[in-house]
Amino acid sequence: MDHIVTVQDAVTAFAPWLEPTDAELDAIELEMPLILADVELLDAQIMTIDRPATELDTRRIRRARRRVLAARRELSNLSAAATVTAPGGAA
């Protein structure tokens, strides 16, 4: 007969290596405008799930999509600038 035991200790045990590193937190901070723009777009889309979209809803979704694209553009420009100025690149 097999005994069923809980694994709560393994799940809830504190492990300092499970915490995000400073570099990961910096990356999240850098991506935060894109994350917030995505949330705003999702909110605008969720509002129109159970009803027909009005003209105001359509404009709200269009503006939210533009904010997402702008945030992605800014993030990719920052990434491109960081790779160009990174030390040890090709000469």
C-alpha cells in the first residue's frame, strides 16, 4: 500500500535562489511601459466581449493598440542601442 504524503514543505520552503535577481528586476522595470500598455489593451478588449463595440470602444481599442506598438518600438530601440554600445562587440 502506498502512502500519500504532502509536499507542502517542498513547495513553501524558502529558497533565496528562487527570488528574482537584480538584473531580472531591472529588465522587468525596463519592460513595465509595455506591460502596462498590454494591460490597457486587454481591458479595452474585455469591455467589448459581451456587447457590440461602440464608436468610443473602437477608438479606445485603437488608441490602446497604438500605445502597445509605441511601447514595443521604444523597448526595441533601447535594446538595439544597448547592443550597439555594448563592450566587446565586433570591430
